[in-house]
Amino acid sequence: MMPVKRKVIEDYKSPYPKSIKFEKGEQVRIGEKFDKDSDWDNWYWCEGQHENKAWVPIQYIDLDGDTGTINTPYDAKELTIHKGEILETLEEINGFTMAINSKGIKGWAPIKNLKSLIE
């Protein structure tokens, strides 16, 4: 996906402001499916081998019952964003986009809090 500039239309405070990394091939225990927001479907709570715990998109997990294998390197870091801020957005998945803020910090941001600058 080509980077797209988007404007933040609603603040979002990150519950995961630090990197929580899962490596490709890492075995994880699968917990609950996230169900608190219908815009954010197909996220599962995973606990990894290095005491990392975070929501992971189902597309990044090869499931095997209540365990799985991470199939793509993944960092669960989310950005705290503020109305009016401009982000450069990259990959989109399950209601979130990987974004880079004006300070060069990279993390996930909810798509519903953003508006494309290109109409």
C-alpha cells in the first residue's frame, strides 16, 4: 500500500504506547477475541514466549486450537493521536492502520479517528 496522509478527526489515547513485539515463528497462547468495538474485528489476545501480551490481528497468526504461531513480525505499539494532527498511514488491518506521526514515531492508529486528505 502506498503511504496516504490522513488528518486526525478525533483524539485517541493509546493503551499500548510501548513496543510489544512478536517475532515470526513465535508460539503464542490465544486468549479472548476482542469484542468491545465492532469496527475492530478479528483481534485476539496473545501471550508470547517473552512475556509479551497484546492484541494481535488474526491475519498474523496461524491458529492451532488455543495456541498459534506468529506468521509475520508484529509490534502492537499504538500511537496516541490528537485532533488536527497529520499522519502518514501505511498498512490497514481490522480497523487500524500502521501510521507515522510528525515526530517519525511509528505505531497503530484507529482508522475511524482519521480522515483522508485526498478526496
